[in-house]
Amino acid sequence: MSGDRPTLPPVRLPSDAELARDALAVPLLARAVRLARWAGPETRVGAGGELVEEQLPAAAQALGFVGTESPEPTESDEALAARARAEAEADASEAWRVAVDTGLVEVEDPGRDEETDGGGGGGGDSGADGTVSAGAALELIASGGPQDILSLWLDALDVVFADATAPVLEDLAGAIGDDGEIDLDALDWDPEVEAEFLEGVLGNLYLLTVGEGGTDPVPVPLPVLAASMIVPDDMGEPTDDVLEQVSEAMMRLDDQFALLEPIGLVTYVPVDEALMVEDAEGGSDAMPSGDDEDVSRYGVVTLTPLGLHGIRSRMRDAGVEAPAVGDLADKGADALLDGVAHFPEPAARAETEQWLARREPAGAARELLLAAKGTDPGAPLRRLHCQQALALVGAEAEPAVREVLDDTELGGLARVWLAELGAADVPPPPESMIFWLAIDTIAAQLDAEDEPVELQELVEGLVGQHSGFFDAAWRVDHPATADVLEAMGRLHQDRKAAKDARKAAFKARSRNGG
């Protein structure tokens, strides 16, 4: 069975409509839309589609930036105002690039004659080399469906991801040659390696989030995320060299998550700047000490529901199987029971509830019971999940359950379910059915890879309830009898019982010619 299991646990996502509303509300996309609506034929852009420098103040104002001037400004006031203006213009420039790259605006280069514009521009459009019009994607904001909006958001995420994996400006300045070209060798930057590393980080963040199986946000400390990419799984105590690599990765990720937060992928608590100062002065490491130190000082990143959708989409585009709760809702009961076999319990329940919501209770119960039959290796676990699904159906499943009371494979399951329901007139099972159900139950738990302690308690409980258990168990006509008895021999703490189990397993194999 293990080869058929999905590579990732299923993610529980809001509806597309809810995700689309979240996408429209993220700061960077919202700013890009505002600039797309503000722009027009007179908007000046350069040859690469970027806003020319003279156009940035107006773009910043379109985004709501209002400069303030003090009647008697001090040098400090002027510095603060200049900084605020520079940040607003940087935000405008970034939002404009997202608008261009996602098709919210179209930039064309018709080679227009600037002299025909008259002298009203005051010469401020030096280097302007294009005309601007509304893009097709802008219409989708008002008239498109949720999938259109989410597709647009994913395009915007691609733009920001490219920014996050680009060289830092300080490194870039030193790598520009005399000819104005960037020397990638001098830069020591490989775009594929950088992109692969960040994709890996986001993949680990996704796994740490969905692995919890719930719907609540999962804050992940930045040191944990960085270490997941660098520290080998089989390494005990990390070496100083490895810790240094983790620290360097944290600093890079700190910058990258600061870029990814405005597009709504994550919420992020950045690394405390005081730590960086202490590290530079040699008074601290950029890693938690392991004492009672506040780990949040080292950065904490949390995937948003929109972020889960985004990373899942990127992984699926790369060919990674990344299931979502609800994928099986329109499939048959056989696909449901096989699909949820190795889901975390909350996700399995949510998937089953969605499947049941589309079906009439009695019909759903019959379909589940039919799918639970079989002698293949996955059948015991299907029967276990069938029983759990029938519990969600409730009393309306009773007629369908009573129909299988005489079935060899389902009769024991049916009696247990009816007893748990509190139903009357439940016929006692024959002894052969009791032992068949015991073997089937342990086979299911072994396939589910339950905790050893829980399995041990189940094994010892079953043996304790039935005197001469192993004398009867090896005769059970079940495909998993020998394997189950061998496992019972490993799990039972009583040496005599364990020996009896191994003997019974040998008899079972001999009986079947094994």
C-alpha cells in the first residue's frame, strides 16, 4: 500500500470564492489594481514598461500617499519626509511592475513622436518609450469569477517570487562590469539554485502546516524552517559550520518573506533588528540559544489560506501530488475509502463529510458497505474507514447495515456498528466471525501504522478476552492471518503469549502452503 499513498497530507482550503476575496484584499495586488485604474494614455513609462522617475510621485499619490510639511521643518523632519516619500514611490514602482506583468495594464511601443505632445511635459518624459492602456486582466477584477481572480493572483505571486530570488542590490552593484552587463560569475548567484531553495523552503512550510491536519494557522519559527533545508536528518548535534549556514539562510529568508508577505502568501514576524546588531558586534548568534528565549525574535512565518492555495498550485504545476479535502467528493465510495486511508483523522472526517453531503444517507451507506468488501491488502483499512463513515451517517444507515449481517466480511463490522448505535435485536456473532473480525481489525491498524503502544494494547486486550485465542486464530480464513499473528508475536509483552503467536503464524502459513 505504501507506494500508492499520496506524497503529502490533504490540505483543507476555504472555497474558491473566499480565497478570491482574500486575493483581492492583499496589499500588493490591491495597489496594482488601483494603479491600473489610475493609468492612462498620458502615463509615462520607460522602454521596459517601468514608470519613469518623474511619474512616481503621482503614482504614489494615486495609492494614497500624502506628503506632509511642517511650517518650520527640522533636519530630522525633512529626513523622515524624504524616507516616507521614497518608500511610497518604491511601493508604487513595485505595484506598477505587478500590474504590467499580470496584464492589468498593457504597455505598447508605437514609436510615437514626443514632439507632437507639445511642450506641456516640461521635458520630464526623458527616456519615456511607450503608451499605456487598460489590460484584459483589469476587466476580470469586476467581471471574472473566483478562478479568474485566483489565476491573476498566482501570476502576481510569480512576479514576487522572481523578486525574492533575485540578487540583493548590494551584491548586484559590485557585479556590474565596465560594459554595463552583470557578471553572474562574480555575483556568485545561480537563479535556478536560488529558486529551487525557496521552493524547497515553501514546500517544507506547506508540509509543516498541512501535517497538523487542522484548519488553524501554524506559526513556524524561522530557525526551524531554515534548519529543515540545511541540517541533515541523520545529524545529531549540528556542527558550527552547519549552524553558520542555517544563520545565513535565516537572514536571506528574512528578506524573502518580507517580500512575500504583501502578496498575501504569509504573515511574517521579522527577525528582531537588535539581534542583527548584536550578531555584528559579536555579542549574539542569529540562532536561539535553546533557553527560555523568545523564539519570535528570530522570525516567525505563518502560511495563510491563500498561501496554502498558492504553494499547492505551484507544486501541482511541478507534478507533485498535493491533495485537497473535497477532491473525492464526486468520486465513488471505493475511491473515498482508499483515498482517506492514510489521511490525518481531521482531514479524513472532513473529506467523508463532504462526500456524504452529496448523497442520500441510505444509498451512501450501501455504497460504502459494497466498497468495503474485498480480500486485497487494503481491504481491512477500507472496512475500518467504512465503519467510521457509517457513524457519520447515523441511524439512517441502519437498514443498509442490517442487510449485511450474514456477510462473512461485513457481518462483524455490522454488529459492532449496531451495538455502538444502541440498536435492538442485534444477533450474536458466531465464533468464527469473532476471530475473523479480530484478525481484520488488527490488519487494519497495522496498515494504518498506528502508534505501537495503541497496537500493543489492542493485541493484549484481544488475547486476554479469549482463552485459547491463538489455537483458534491460525485457522481463520483471512488473507492477513499469518502476518497479523506474526505482528502479535512482536507486540505482545508476555513471552509465552508472544511465542504462541509465532507458532500460530507458522501454522497459518503451513495451512496456506506458505
